[in-house]
Amino acid sequence: MPEAPRPPAANVHGTKMSEEHDERFFPAVFKEVVGFHLRIAQEASFEAFGVMAGKANLKPGWYALLTILNEAGSMTPSELSKHCGRDRSTLTSTLKALSARGLIQRERKSDDQRSYEVRLTAVGFDIQRRLHAIAIEHERRLDEILGQDKDMLLTMLRRIASRI
Amino acid sequence: MPEAPRPPAANVHGTKMSEEHDERFFPAVFKEVVGFHLRIAQEASFEAFGVMAGKANLKPGWYALLTILNEAGSMTPSELSKHCGRDRSTLTSTLKALSARGLIQRERKSDDQRSYEVRLTAVGFDIQRRLHAIAIEHERRLDEILGQDKDMLLTMLRRIASRI
DNA sequence: ACAATATAGTTTGACATCCAACTGTTTGAG
DNA sequence: CTCAAACAGTTGGATGTCAAACTATATTGT
């Protein structure tokens, strides 16, 4: 436990977040604020996934990218950028890292000398498969937490993403 | 629109995300994955807030911090760190920036020479108020999108954050 | 009382991310 | 056909984040 187990220090203004673990408070004003709860839920979920992946020495940030490539077969960095929602320049370094570790390979395109196709190597497929297994496991935990309300949640999250 | 309006380039493997704006696709595997939708909804919401705040030349990242201080009166960096869920070292630079712009002031503590209390200045209160107004507006947009399902969503998000 | 331990804040280093500017390539309007 | 505009990828600079190491101060066990 990284933070102090000191007396809760004047809880007049905050609301307790988690019944069990470390004290985490938040301003009372945020109690009903969707954006805030969206953020903490997302961070909690990502953190939990990261813990599972970290135990296997895998980078959770790779998962989306490898999965996109796994489905698509191959893609240019710009396409990849659109599909994963990150800037093209962000992908430059990520792809360099993935390439250096032998998870992907680049093939120069014959019809456009500016660009190249990225595809998974055998190692890349393997890592994708292992990360996917973790994702399945993670999703199972969320299923348990959400029960029959899961579809409702997905619907609302999609609505936010598409309509805001 | 930052990205190319080229032909959608082989949509065999992706699912369209937003009917209107830029093409954004995602792997079919993620279609029912809570973690993924949590992430895109959170990013969309934060981005929308950022646009509104950016127009007023305000940093959205300051909002939580200033609001916590507004409610609490004063706090040490470590307490602030726990309340906003960021590492203590992250706060060092943020507080330096807020201090440099005159939004907060530091007071050495008499009973602990290692630490100090942070509190809002008049300017800080003003910026907090303006960011809060933006947050209210943002929340109103989300209310419109979610309608009566908002409470349901909040309940589920809280459940994820507390139980995962 | 004092040595060992814990804590508060900072510094440094590693990433991920964005944007703006740059290089080389392709396209398209005239 | 040519050259200006669009585009692909990269580079560099800024910010936000964390973890680990560090400095100074407090607390605690004996």
C-alpha cells in the first residue's frame, strides 16, 4: 500500500469512494457527474487490465494495435492511426518498439513509395493471443460486476461516444 | 477534418463508429467489450470538455484540482494526490504551474516542516468558477444524450470503480 | 535518547500522447 | 506535362503521467 494509513484527515468535504481498499475521496460536487465517473471507471478498468498484463510482462497499450492488425491482416500506419484513435506521430514510436521486439514487420508498398504495410509476425500473433486471453478474463470480471445491466451500459457508452 | 476523406478502404473487418463525422473504425472483436467502450466514451467526453475549456483558454486538467481545493479550503500536495488520484510527483509540476500563474498559494506548515498547505487565491477561485460553469454545461449535454438512463449509468460506473 | 524507519516533497527518467513543422512522394488542375 | 497541393511518415517540442531514487524532516521502538 503506497499511501499513508493515517487518520482520514477531515472527511467533511469528501465522499468515500471504495469501501474496501485505500482511501480515495472525491469532491462532493462530482457525485452525480457523468464525466467524472466515466473517468474513474475507465481508469480502474484499464488499471486492472494492466495488472493482469503486467504479470505476464505484456504492455496493455499494445493490445488494441495488435488486435486490429490481427483482424485486418495488414495496414499502413495512417490507417492504423485512424482505427486506434491515436495520432500518426504516436504510432511512429510505438511501431518502432513493436518492430524492434519482433512483433510486427514492415513491407514497403510497391504502389506508394511513401508508405508501407504493417503486419504481425509469428511472435506478434502469439503476443496478441496472450493479451486477448487476458482481455477475455478481464471482461469476465466486468460481466460479473455488471450482470444483466451490461448491454444497457454498452448502449449508453456508445451513445456518448457517437453523439457528444 | 484532420484525416483523409479517401475511399473507406476495405471495411470488411471493422465496424463503423460514428454515423456522421470522421470515419472511426474499431475491431469487430471489441464490439461488446466494456473496457473498450468505457475508454472511447471517456475520451469523447473529455475531449468535448476540453474543446469548451480550450475556447476559454483554460486547462481542463486543472478543473478537478481547483474544485477539490475549492471544497476543502486547503490541503497538502499528498492529500491532493490521493483526492485526485494522481501521483505525488505529478502534482509537483502541476502545482508549480498553478502557483506560477497565481491560481494557488503555498503556506508552510508550522507543525511539519516537510510539508505545506495549498489554497486557492482569488484568481484561483475565479478560474475554478469558470471551469465549473463549463462543467455544468458539459453535464447538461450529457443529460440530453442520456435522458432518464443517467442514474443507471452512474450506478454501473460506480460499481466498476469500486468493485474491480 | 537515538537509531531505524516512515513520510513529504522533489528530481530524474521513461513513456504516451498531441501538435506543428519537416522530407519525400503522389496527385491533379491547368 | 508541370508544378502546386495533398498526403505518408517522421522529427521535435510540449504536456501529463508514473516509478524510483533522493533530501529533509518526523515518528517510533527499544
